[in-house]
Amino acid sequence: MTSDLRARPLRRAACALGIAVALAAALPAVAPAQTPVIFVHGNGDHAGLWDTVIWRFESNGYPSSRLFAVDLPNPSASSTITAAEPNRSTPADQTAALAAFVTRVLLTTGASKVALVGSSRGGMTIRNYVRFGGGAAHVSHVITGGTPNHGVFAIPTVQPDGEFNGAGPYLRALNAGSEVVPGVKFLALRSDALDKYAQPDGAGLGMTGVSTNVDATGPALRGAVNEVLAGTDHREVAFGPAAFAAQYRFITGRAPSRVDIVPDTVAVLEGIVSGTANASPTNLPLAGAVVTVHAVDGASGQRIGAPVYRAVTSHTGRWGPFRAAPTTRYEFEVASPDSTVIVHVFRLPFPRSSRVVNVRLPAAPPAARADSVSVLIVRPRGYLGLGRDTVEFDGTRAVGIPPGVPTVDRAIRWFGAREPVSVRARVNGETIVVRTQPGDKRRLVSAEFQRE
């Protein structure tokens, strides 16, 4: 099994090299400068979660042309490390895709090595690439954030061939002997107690009362620089301000001058529209999606005048560039090619440019109640926990958020659909006002929180 784990990424990476050379021209050419940094998302996630981290690097003078975030295809893990399941991926699949992207960045930038920063599963993919996929020759720094380096659980009889089982063959191979690779600098970031996937009891995994054989130290790595970010949850330990500061310090050798985001005079936005297949996100380009951007009033969520941008995605799935005003709030309306699903995403103003304003279309809206429309509060760069976080719809506490360790990243509430209504969504110190659409069950309205 171990030899197969080592060989498959190498074979796939070799095949991907030719593709990477052809695609290198798609990335902006730059002269050698600071080490290129590649940010790798976690299980089921996408590149767009890294935008605030990238903005913080830029705000400290790191060139945007040296900062990259990868969209790994079919980002949800298969049930076993070798299972070929539709629209899911094995470790070998993810490692090959990462290897191809690293090659593209090296060819584009002229650099000899890159730094790799991974959230959760992304850190496992990085470790597999560096140890078994030839990555050690091309990587100077590895940073893992909340990565279950010793498993979400370590139980030989539960999902014995699962990727996240610390007693399974995949993690046993990664952790055999030294847990780091000579010649590469390693930093492992972890929470002190609030990481949902580093808990001694399996309650958060649906196994209440079962010992996971894992605790808060699970994301640590022997031989690495290990840093505890107190009070952070599973995602904040990669995407939050404290995580950024640790990442920047480890890569550059100096502390950042600031952790806040410095606004630019204009924000040029672009991204990719992807979809869902076989109940899994794909991160694959969706052609024919219609993207419409509206400027909105911050106090009511109502649209101001005509749309400020509209496009239909090509085979690349990309939309943009769109020149946004850094102080204006926008609604991103994205319709599937057949218009069976239309999402409305409201976000805070974009202070800086971003190439990863990604939108993922679900397979279908959630089951609708009679004469009602759903409004979501979504916090993809962090989790929500009752007692730690304030989460409200129109001043009323959101339901469905468990107390204690933050374990969910969204809340939902239903509103009457006969007339449009403005809904004030709040997460801690941030407020986004959204506007619903009347009586149309195809539409999903969400407030996406990003900065904290």
C-alpha cells in the first residue's frame, strides 16, 4: 500500500508536467523576487477561502505576483485512500494536482522553490507531495494549519483505510520515522482546545462517548516548529489574523508590520464558478453560468441602479475582471446554465483585488418551506460556536449552533417569500444586510462573512 501511495503521485505528476508547461502562460510572468507562496485549501473547500490571508501578505509588501491559491479538483475525500468514487478524490489525486500547480508556478515565476501553506486536508496533501511525490526538491517551507496530522481519530477498526484515520495506512506512512523531511522547513499551527477535529471525544464526529485517541496536540509534527494559536477554531488556525502572522514570520524570518488589511484604491475582482456533482463540490469550471454584480445599499441590501457587471462563463468557468470600488457593497447573483439554481451572495466591501472570488453552485436549493425563502449566514474561513460567537438574524439569535467547540460554519433562517425583505445578518462585530427575492424557490440568499 505504501509503495502505491508513493508511485501514483509521481506517475500523475509526470503526466501533468506537459499540461503545466502549456498552462504556464495563463499566470502572470514576474521576475524572481520573494519566495512564491502557494495556499492549499482543505477537504471540500476552494481557493477563495485564502483571500484575506493573501490581502494581509500584500498589506505587508509581499508582491501579489508571488501569491497563489490552488483549486484542487473534486476536493472531498473518497471513503478510502484508493477508492475511485465519482467527484471525490484520493490522496494520490490531490497530490498529482498539487504537483502540477507547483510546476506551473515555478515555470511562471522563475523561482527554484516555493513555500506551501495548507489548511486541514491541504496540509496532508502537501506532506504527501513533499515526502513521496518529489516535492522536497521544489519546496523551501511547509506550513500546516489545523491539519489532522495524526488523524481526526486513530481507531484501527473504524474506517481502517480512511484518509483521516491516524491508525490507517496513509497517515502511518506519512508519520513513519521522521514526521518532517530533511532540507524543508516545517511549521505546524494548531489550536489550544477549539479545533473540532482534534478532540478526545468523538461527539463532533457522531461518535459520542467514543475515545478518538486524538487530542489538541494531534496537528503537531515531531521535528517541526510547533505553534499554538490560542482560541482559534479548525479554520481560523489557517485563515485567521494570528495564523497569517505566524505564516508570514516563518516564511520571511520577520514579524509582519501589521495584521490588518490595507485598502487599495481599486479592487479588481475575478474568480471561477464551479458546481456540485454526485453530492460533492467539484471545483471544476462551469460553463454557461451567468454572473451579475449589483451595487447595493449597505443599510437595506437593495440594488442601486443597473447592474455594474454581467458575464456568461466560458469553458474556463471564469468571470471577471470587474473593477470594484473598495468601499461599495455588492451582491453577486450567479445563475446555473439552466437557471435551476440562482445564488445571491452578499459580502462586505472588497478592500483589495482578488483572483479567487469563487462561487460554487449547489445541485439544488435546500428543501423549501411553503411560501418561504432561506437566508444563510456563512462563515467559510471560521466556525461558529454558541457562547463564543454572536450570530443573529435581525437581532434574534440564530438557532442550530451548538455550544462549546465551534463545529458549524453556517446558520439558516426562513422568511416569507411574498414580498422582498431586508434581513440584517450579524456575526460578532460584522453586519451584512441582504435582500430576499419574492416567491422563487430556485434562489438562495447568503451573507458571507470573511474578515474576522
